[in-house]
Amino acid sequence: MQRLIALMAAIVLAAPAAMAQQTRIDDPSAFIANVYDDLKNDGWPPDASGIFTARLSALVWPDFAPGAQIGFDFWTDAQDFDLSDVTIAAADTSFSRRTVTASFRNFGQMTRVHFHWMRQDGGGWLIDDVTSDNGWTLSDLLRSAGAPPAPGEEW
């Protein structure tokens, strides 16, 4: 019984550290370019764990990819995709904010997805939100899908 209690305590104490594990992204534009190269070549969206800020991560259901939660793949703004003519552009909106836009054709239709990045205190960047020219915002979709409010936010 003591071993079980010790094991449970270790899991509970280790969980925040594991959840806080983030991927270090030094160049958001290169990261997005690599994602879209992979999508064009492999046809599979990347694992999104560790690339979101705490605010956005708090909206993603545990053990679910965001696409499963909202019904489509936010990388491609679609359920199915056949990408071509991909271009990546970036604009700094402040010292700590950058927007990287992926423009592409999906089954011939022009699509733009905007990744809003936040510079982290220890260096590197994380995605703070994603928007589309089709009018959606990832944080709003996740929230409306029943995700709990992010820290400091209300329903």
C-alpha cells in the first residue's frame, strides 16, 4: 500500500513537469515551412504537443489532437488536403509577437492560415493562437468545443 501511495505521489508531482515540457522553436518561419513540407510529402499533420503557449495548451483536451477536438485540421483549414503552391511569410508585430502566414492551395482553392507566435522568456517561440482567412480562431473553436477556460480567462 505504501508503494502504491508513493507511486501515486510521484506521478502527481511529475505531471506538471511533463505537461510543461515544450519544444524549443527558435525560428517560427522555418518551423512552419517544415510542417508544410511534411504535409505535402507525407500527408500527415505533425504532433502539436509542446508547441503551444500555456494559454492555448490549456484549451486542448488531454490525449486529443486539436483537429479531433474541432473536426478539422487547423494546419490545412480542412478535413482532407492536397497541398500545392505553399508560401510562408512572417511579420513581427512586436518584440515578443510574430505572425507567420502559410498560404497554399488545397485541392486548388487558395487558403491562408496565420500562426500567432509568442516569444518565451527563456528564448524560443510558441504558438499562442491560429487564425484563418475563413474567419475562425483556434482558441475560440477549442473553447466552444467544451475545453476548460485558459488560466486567467472566463467562459
